[in-house]
Amino acid sequence: MTDSYLQSLGFAATDETRSAHKPLFAQAWRYQHHILAQDGALLFIEHPLGIDSCRLSAIAAPLSPQDVFASVSLQDRPALEAAITAFYAAHGGVGVPAPLRVTNTFLPFRRKE
């Protein structure tokens, strides 16, 4: 599974650092789908670095096992696509595009002299 494959499925990396504009799959570990479910739920996919599996959730950083609705191998593309389809089916179908997140860029304070 690669970054370009996840992008082809509609995911984008959620890392907002300067190097995240084109992250390598080994560096980006959390992605968000660009389409909301019909009930407004977001779809996130995470793959902890160094672990050969990914987990799908409706929240960005699931801490509890019940927040993860699917866990699949990184190499099992049919299972991942089936999990995505099941997520949207469980949430009423495919909705509208997710709103763009506005990122704040940190700029150091400069005094006017």
C-alpha cells in the first residue's frame, strides 16, 4: 500500500507540517477521507509506523478498541476497500465533500523598530 494508492481511494494525509505536502507513506501515518458519510461522520485511516496493519475509525486518534471499526493488513487491498464500503454503508451512504481545514501557520513575532 502506498501514499498514491490511498490518495486514489480519496484519502489525504492529515499531517500539517511543511514536509507533509508530499509525505512518503512511511512518514505519513494518519489519513482522512475527503468525503463525509451521509450522517456527517469522517473516515480516518492510520497505520502505526513499523506495524504491517492499518486501522479505520471515525475519529482521528482512537484510543479505545471500540473506536476502531476495522483493522486490516497493509497489503490486503480488497479488505481495505471492503472496510471503506462497509463504513459508508453503516453511516447511511456517501455524503458531501468534507470541509477544508484551515491551518494556522506559526509565524514568529517581529517587533517593528
